[in-house]
Amino acid sequence: MRPQRRRAVEHQRLLQDIEVGDEIVSTGGLFGVIRSIEDAELHVEVADGVVVRMSRRAVAGLVERDGPEAEPEIEAAEPETPPDPS
């Protein structure tokens, strides 16, 4: 099977297998969580309480998580001491 055909088949399988609760990214780069599915239309929550309608075909992929959501670690900088006025 040619690479382009293989990608098309994988994308079709992805579109058939998506479920409510999956985190997706759209072809336009919009991230969200699927809240409901109606045939070829999805309702996707993109922010708390903000749900948008989206075509099922607009799903580019699933967002994979490596485990529990973790905040990036940011090291606290040492407070800078002002120069001694003497």
C-alpha cells in the first residue's frame, strides 16, 4: 500500500474510532475535548463552558497524554540583591 493511501486509511479509522471524552486537535489547530457526537458533527469543548460545533472530518488527530497532567517545572530564580551603596 502506498504511503498516501495508508495515511488516508489510518485517518478514516481515527475518525470512526473517536469517542466522547477524547481530546482532539482540529486541522485548524484548535484543541478540545469531544462532548457529543451526532453523525458527521462533533460538539467540542475548547474552554470551560465553551462548546463549538465541528465537522468530524476536521479532526486532525488525537492528543496523546503520557500520564497524569503535569505542570511544567519552573525553577524559582534567586532574588537579586541590590548593590551595596557603600
